[in-house]
Amino acid sequence: MMRFLFDPLKGEDWRSWWSARDESIVETLVAIALVVVAIVVVRLIARRIMRRLMAALVQRAEGVKPSRDPEGIKRRAETIEKTTGWAMDIVLFTIASSLVLGELGFNVTALVAGFGIVGVAIGFGAQTFVKDVINGFFILAEDQYRIGDVVRLGDVGGSGPSGVVEDISPRRTVLRDLDGTVHFVPNSAIVIASNMTMDFSRINMNVGVAYKENLEEVIPLINKVCEELQADYPDDITTPPVVLRVDALGESSVDIRIMGNVRMGQQWRLMGELRRRLKNRFDAEGIEIPFP
């Protein structure tokens, strides 16, 4: 009669089986614990190195070029750190999962092959998300714009939404336009980012006068009004606006171009004030502003 190696009626067989199982379970648990501890230690070290690198980059940026927004540099560094940390966590989690599954006796190679097929299918659907994150990282790393900047976002050959940047994340940028409408723009859709408030802004406007007016009198008068504006807003105007040139001979007016640098974001308010003053001065001097 055939004898079985394991007899469920014998207590010594059960004790031997449990002893072998205990040793195997303990070894597996110890190996898993070591994997978890190693991953946690690597993550802590990497995070600390990343924070120091970001701090060094902030100090360098503030030293090389005085910041238009010191807090903005720090926020940008924190966002880059968070984005990089998010990617690093995914890599570490993947490595840890593979090692733990291997210790539990799973065929990791077969699992990777199986997940690879699923991953390809998911990858096609996640392409836009990946592009969003990659483009968002470069937007932050290159300091293309920050929260509070006024920007226009779009692609080649077309104009996109414009407004004040309210939030930037690895996936999308949030703008609020002049009407108060909030635009959520995926970072992958941003081909061209036009920042209207980086470092400084500029008064760039035309004033039209009638053909009968003497430009030798009109141009000095415009420059005088610009000087008065500079005197009243010394903190906002960095380069006094002046007449740049006679810009065009239009159908009904001679267009005169005025240009000057101002503090970032102040160009619209100061151009409005300059137009108001020019209108009042032209009226007082009898200079005609024609209309079509």
C-alpha cells in the first residue's frame, strides 16, 4: 500500500509542516519589511536632496536677477518639487511592488508582460495626460509665467484665452479673463504663452490728430503731457513715455506712436490715464482728434 509523505492523522507531520511554513513566512515577511524600509529611506533621502536643490535654485535665481516676485520663485520651486516628487513616488512604488510580489512567489516577469499589454491600452488613453504633465513641468521650470501674471495662451495660427493666471498645476493652467470667466487650459494645448507682465510692461499706443494740425507743435505737447504723467506716477513709470514716431498716415488722421516702460501690469491703467489727459489738453489747445 502506498504511503503518503504527509499523514493528516499524525501530529508530528502537522508540526513539521507548520514549522516549515513558519520559517518560510518569517523569511518572506522579513524580506518585505526590508524592501519597505529601503524604499522609505530612499524616498526620504531623495526628498531631502530635492528640497536642498530647490533652495539652492531659489537663492541663485534671487541673486542673479532680483525677483519681480520673491514669493513667486518659492512657489515655483515648491511646485516643481511637488511634481518631481510625484513622479519619483510612482517609480518607487512600482519598484517596491515588483520586489514585494517577487517575495510572495509571483512570477514578476509574467505579471510585467501582462500589465504591459494593459499598460499599452491605458497608455493610448493617457497620452494627453502625460503631455499635460511634461509641458506643465517645462512651464514651471522655465518660469514662462506665474500666478498673478497676465498671459495669452494658444497655439500656432490661432489665439487662445487671455487673463490673469490664478493657478498652475502639472496638468492645467487656470486663467480668469476681464469678464470674470475662468478658463481651464490643459498644458498640452499650450503651444505659445504670451506673458504681458514679465519683468516690466510697456505703454504702446497711438494718438490720431487731424491732417491740418502742425506736428511740430503737437509732438512737443504730447511729450509734455507724458512728462506730467511721469511726475505724478514715479513709482509706476520706469522709462518716461515719449513720442516714438509718426506711425501712420491714416484715412482720417495722422497717427503718432507713444512708447515707454512701466511697472508690470500697470500699462492699461496708465494708458487710460494718458489718453484722458491728452484728450483734455487737445481740447484746451484746440487740437482736433478726427473720427472716421
